[in-house]
Amino acid sequence: MGILIALEGLDGAGKRTLVDKVVAALTASGLRVAVGAFPRYGESLHADVAAEALKGGHGDLADSVYGMGLVFALDRGGYADELRKLLSDNDIVILDRYLASNAAYGAARLRQHADGEYTQWVRELELGRLGLPAPDLQMLLDVPVELARERAKAREAQDATRELDAYERDGDLQSRTGEVYRELASTNWVSRWRVLSPDVDPAALAADLAEWK
Ligand SMILES: Nc1ncnc2c1ncn2[C@@H]1O[C@H](COP(=O)(O)OP(=O)(O)O)[C@@H](O)[C@H]1O
Ligand SMILES: Cc1cn([C@H]2C[C@H](O)[C@@H](COP(=O)(O)OP(=O)(O)O)O2)c(=O)[nH]c1=O
């Protein structure tokens, strides 16, 4: 049975870039590694509906914090069986965003903290009712909000499909989300957490994870 690791952080923090490098290093060291990313755009109706809502579609759906949280959660719920299979076939499964994304963005939108009602609702919905496997480790790529924003904007300029959505354009929301993420990490919400700095060395991180495994 493999271990489940989720990488979390703000939009533009560099999660996807870091996951790619860590996975390459772990694979080169001979471990069986699988990756996943949420939202599962192009693969799940729920993920596509969430993206469309964040770009102004589906009426007032994006105005509802619980509504959006439910849609993101259902995207993951549809992947639960596949995730369990990946865990049984691999040593390590790394996810680019998992249920803590829902907890951090939703609590930040509601101006709640990590120990509030919203994060509890996410936990019960996703790990309880949807039966998703709990992560063994969650990692926060803790990048200052200004740097994440610059990176997200640079990416938008290079790739027209990565146009900034409603959450990404809201700098205030991003900074509150960063605060909730740090609270989730410091209280070890759902699993133990590890906080990574923006200059984290992917090879050293991979070596640590391989040893931990
Ligand atoms: N360590 C880094 N240094 C400089 N630029 C980076 C770094 N990590 C990512 N980037 C760039 O920042 C942008 C956002 O990175 P990405 O991995 O897509 O972030 P996320 O998945 O967290 O939204 C991309 O254009 C990427 O090339
Ligand atoms: C996966 C997930 C994302 N989100 C938010 C974070 C982002 O602001 C937004 C889109 O996810 P993101 O990973 O940033 O997608 P993109 O590839 O478009 O940059 O949705 C949640 O609120 N809950 C979730 O469960």
C-alpha cells in the first residue's frame, strides 16, 4: 500500500512545477510513483462546471461557498476508486491539490479560521461521506502572495488557457487563503503537514520523501 501525499498552496505558487520535478526524482530512484491533480479538468463534469462557474458561468453558483465546495468535492469523489487502486499499485501517490484546497479557499471566503465550521464540513463530506482516502502527509508550498500572483500572471501571458479566474483575480482572498493554509499546517489538519519554502530543492525533498516511505 502506497503513501498518499498532497501538495497545497496558492494559485501560481509553483505546485505543478514542483510535483513534476519531485516525481521525476522519485521515479529515477526506482520507486513506483503516481500523480494526480485536482480539479480534474476535461475528465470530470464537476471539475469543468467549477471552472466555468469561476469564469462567470452557471448563474450564481460561484457566489455560494458551500455550492462550490460541493462541486470540487464531487470531482474528487468520482476519483476515489481510482485513487485507492493507485495506492495499491504504487509506493507513493502525489496529488496537486486535495481536500485542503477546499478547506482553505472556502474558509477564507467565509472569513473563518482553520478550526471553523467550514473546514469541519469539508472533512466530513470528503473523508466521511465520499469515502476518500485520508492523506498521510500534506505539504504547503508557502510562497508570498505577491510572488504567487506574479507567477500566475506570467503563466497567463504564456498560456491563453490559463486565464485568471475569479479566485485568482481576488488578491485579498489569496492572502486570507494563505493564512488559513498556514493554520491548517500548524494544527496538522487531517494529517501531519510539512511547510515548504519557495526555494525548496526538489531533489532534496524527493530524497526525504523516499526515506520517509
Ligand atoms: N521555483 C520557481 N521559480 C520560478 N518560476 C516558477 C517556479 N515554480 C513555478 N514557476 C513558474 O510559475 C508559474 C506558476 O507555476 P505552476 O507550477 O503552474 O503553479 P501552480 O500549479 O501552483 O498554480 C509557471 O509559469 C511556472 O513556470
Ligand atoms: C481543487 C480545488 C480548487 N479550488 C480552487 C483553487 C483555485 O483558485 C481554483 C482552480 O484550481 P486550480 O488548481 O488553481 O486550477 P487552474 O489549473 O485553473 O489554475 O479552485 C477550491 O476552492 N477547492 C478545491 O477543492
